[in-house]
Amino acid sequence: MNRSLPNKQPHLVHPKYRADIDGLRAIAILSVVAYHAFPGWIKGGFVGVDIFFVISGFLISTIIFGSLDNDAFSFKEFYARRIKRIFPALILVMTACYALGWVVLLPDEYKQLGKHIAAGAGFVSNLFFWQEAGYFDNAAETKPLLHLWSLGIEEQFYIVWPLLLYLTWKRRFNLLFLTVAIIVISFTVNIGKVNSDAVQAFYSPVSRFWELMIGSILAYTALHKVSLWNNAKQKIGTALERIISSNAPAPNSPALRNAQSLIGALLIGVAVLVISREKAFPGWWALLPTFGACLIISAGQHAWLNRTVLSHRVMVWFGLISYPFYLWHWSLLSFARIVESGTPALEIRIAAIFIAIVLAWLTYKLVEKPVRFGRKTRTKIIALCALAATVGFVGHYTKLQEGLGFRDVAKLNSSAFYGYTKIDKSYIVNGCGFKRTEDEGKFAGCISDKRDSAKFALVGDSKAGALANGLFSESSNKGRWLFIGGTGPNGAPVPIISDEPIYSRNQFLIKTALEAIVSNQNIQVVVLTTATRSIFHLSNVDSIDDLPANKNFEVAFAGLDRMIAELVKAGKKVVITVDNPTLKDPKLCIPRITALSFINKAMGLPRDRICSIDYDRHIELSAKYRLLLDKLQAKYPDKLRIFDTLDQLCDMKNRVCSSFLDGKLLYKFSDHISEYASVRIAKKLIPFVEDFSQSSVQ
């Protein structure tokens, strides 16, 4: 075989069209849409994405393997076809989201949308969402482009896989061995990370590639007719034929094909009905939809289920529009949630799905097909790349400009509604005193005040990051601050020193932070700020005020105790800030007014959706958490103080804790305080810390 450079002429080998695969696409997209629109009914519908991964791996690898076998692979044509397939609908949907966001989204939301558009145009959406939060977080519902995470993984696969295969083929290595090796490595990473870092396992291409590679190995065995697989299929088929009929077994064993597709459908059905957001996913659970899809595809188009159900024209039609349908449906549902400040009414969700179907069909007919199958390919490729780059640049510019606050929607929704306070950050510099400067980049936040050496340190997770704004802004000459913390790709320095496996992810960061603080002789008081759920290692499902009875209580106490003991031993005093109440996501509490009157009228806007909890009820629900703090206070009566934030976050006169106070929103995202609230707390916390510092002078 001539193993020269890839042919520059477009000679890619393409698989024969199979209507049943479009039908399988229909199953995948309808499962995903049903889950997003009716999550209480179809709890595992999100596994449709995993089915898409297998299909993509199979089709793309069939093209690459077949083209390499014929010495006809062309990188130029391969990527040209990918661009024509992916870019048109993607550019259209991102542009539409930007336009709708212009009249609907508040500045911080629009800033985030701009970042997500830039990430989508750069094929790295999954990496950005990995840094932000989990797919199943409540805040995820208000991200109109969240679903681009899966497209990011596929695009990264399209970039890496052809190059790996070509280099392997060029050096005459075994392509099947490479495929199996990647499956093993990727699946091992998936299993290893799904419990310790579920967000990474969900979004990382390394822990997801195995799903696409299942399709790849299926493509290889189909093209090269691997004898071991065929012999096994023949034996199983013969046995099935003898059970079903006394006649001699057919050469291609239709009974086996039918059994394969039916078992595959059963696995997918079980996945959709049994898997839920509470499961450790992908993990082992992802084997159900991926192997189900693999069995259906390998059964061939002549299996009964494939030819009668999946090849039905209605299923094929949904399969043909599945890509634009996927892009449109989530964005529409997400904007409906944003405008409604909560889960939209059933009729609104149904209407959004119907509109998404219409838009998907129009996109397929008027945009996708003309671009993919028309002439002037080179001109189209240049135009599509230029448009994608322009859209990405506009998104990035919007992020840099803090969400373009001059828009009408920002004026209609005064800054008083979302708690924004202009904070001068010109005196904040990167760096927080690590002996090894390379460690600084491992933290989401590592900053100090250039006006003077820090006297006080703030350490903790993203809750500490939200508080840092106010502390730096309100600090005085009596003592400046440094901050080590936040939540990023490497986790967060949760202030617990423990050998317990549940805290293993946080140990490197917190021990590194502790080392820096202990060695800093200028630091007199260390403020520890972290979420209740971080202390007790609660899941997203458990992360409410009501702490399950004694869950991880003793190990949490021991871990905090070790942290405090190390600081006290180094001559530091410690302040622990009491975690704030957990209310609904603040975006669900804003009486939003859009810049389009017909939307306000249709949605019945504006509405007042203040989220609140009775003060005494909150105290009751957080009793176990407060008991832990009281026990620590009793153990370190002179070295530890507890600072309660409730008097700054609650209406003490009416004894209620709500999302608003004095007409300002106290929370910025999830259960993290706003800039306004951070300044409000800092004005009380800073004198508290300064007084404590003075009392510690020996």
C-alpha cells in the first residue's frame, strides 16, 4: 500500500446511507428534549447525548478507516466537510441567542453569554463549563448555550482522532490496538473521576472519548470483518436459530440481528427510565446507552426493529433535523426559564419545543442543506470560518465590556435589583506568598493588596471568593488582606485537613495554602469561609439548609479542628464566618423586565418573586452546622471566634432572610453573595477582625 501524504483531492470513502441510524438519532434527540422539557417525567433522557457520541464515533471512524484502507484520506476534505456540517446551524443559533440576550439578559448574564459564545466558536465549551459548575446545577438551567458542551467534545474528537489514526497508519501500527487502548484509558479515567470529581468526569474529553471510541471499534470490526467477532456472532446466531426454528440456520442469522437490536433498545430504555441526575454519571451507568446504541448499529439495517421502527419516515425525519433541533431546543427552554424566573408553565415548554422543531426544520432546509450540498465549497468554507471567528470575537468583546450595561434591559432593571456595587480593584495584584510560584496558578484566586503587606488572610472555596470583594474594598491602613481560594478546575482549598477519602480532592490545595500562611509572619488573623456543603461533603441534592442528621459530622469536626490547630500552633488567630442561608438561585428571584413589551405581556411581567426563608426556621435547619461551630469555639476559646453573617443578610426586625434587602439583591449566583452583600458584611467583619487582632498581641 502506498503510504504517502494524505491525498489533497477529495476522495474520502463514505459509508452507505442507513435510515435506521437516522432513526437512532431520533431516539437520542427526543430523549434529550424530553428530559430538558419534562425532567420529572423522563429522568434519564440526558443519555441521548451518549447515543449521539456512539453514532458520531461510528460514522466518522468508518470514513477515516475506509479512506485510509484505500489510501484516499484527505485532511483538507475531512475538515471541510466537518465545517460545512457543524458551522451553519451553530453560527445561526449563537447569533440568535446573542440577539435575544440583548433584550432579555442583565449585564452579568450577558457577559456570561458572551463568554459561552466565544467558547462555542472556539470548540472549547465543555472546558469552560467544567470550570464553572456542574451540568445538573440549578444555575445550569439559565445558561442558554450549556448544551454546546457535547459539541465541544465531538469537535475535539474530530481534531484529535484523524491525526492519531493517520500517524498510526503511517507507521504501520495496529489501528484496532490503538482504538482499544484509548477506550481502556478513557474509561478508566471516567471510573476514577466520577466519584472524586464528577464535573470533570462529565465534561472532560479524556473521560468521554471512550463513548465515541465504542463507535470507532464498531466501525473497524464492520469494515475489516474481525474473525473473532464474526465467529462469536455465528455461534450465537446458530443457537438462536435452532431455538426459534428447526430449520437450518441462515448464513447471516437474522435471529441474532433481531436479538441484538431488541436488546440494544432494551438497554437504552432502561437507561432512560432508571438513570437520573443523582447517579454517578457517566461512570458505569453510561455503558447502558452506549452499548445499547452499539448493539442496534451492529445489528444492521435489516434487523426487524431497525427496518420497521427506526427506518420509519417520521423517525428518519427527526433524525435528519436532530442536530439543529438539539441546538435550538435548549436555548429556547433556557431563555423561557430566565424570563419566567423559574420553571416555565407546561404550555410554555410545549410551545418552546414546537418552535424548536419548526426552527430546526427551517434551519435544515434553508441553511444546512444548501451549504453542505451546494457548490463553491472553498468560498463557503472561508465564509463560515470568518463568520464563526466574528461571532466568537463579538462574544469575547461582550465579556470584556462587562455585558454591555448600556442596553435598555439593563436600564429597565436597575442595578439595585441585582446587587452590583462598583468596586475599585486597581490595588489588587496577583500573588499570595507561595514559596513555589507555580503553585499560585493552581488556585482559582490568589491575590493580595499592593498598598501594604497583608495582615489578614481569607481562605476558602467560592464562598470566600464572593466575600473577598468586600474585604479588599473596605480594608483600611489598620490591616490589608490576601486571599487564597475560590473554586476552579483543581478544586477548592476547603479548610479541612483530613485523611478521609471524601476530602481527598481538597487536600493538596488546602495544605499548600496552609503552608503559605503559616510561613507568613505578617499574618495575624486567618478568616475561614466555606460552604456548609463543602464542610460536610454534601452532594448537590443535599446542599440545602437542612443538614441530614449527623452526616459526616465527626470527620468534619476533626478536619476543621486539625486546620485550626495548625494555625494556632503557628501563632495565628482564626475567625470562621457562618455560611449564609441557601435560597433559590437569585436569577429566579428577580422581577425581571425585558426590553420587549410583548414578552413582558405574554409572561405577565414584571412579577415579584422574592425568595425567602423564616429566620427561626433557618436556625432550626442549620442546627447541626452551628453545633459544630460551637464545639470548635469551646475548644479554642481564646484563639477562635465565630462571625455570624445573618444580621447583615436578614431582616432582623421581621425575622426573615430573603434574596433582597433594602431593595438590593444579596446574592449574585447560586447561593453566593453579591458585591453589595460582600461590602455590607465586610463593614462589620473588618472591625471584628481588627479588634481580634489587637487582643492577640502578646
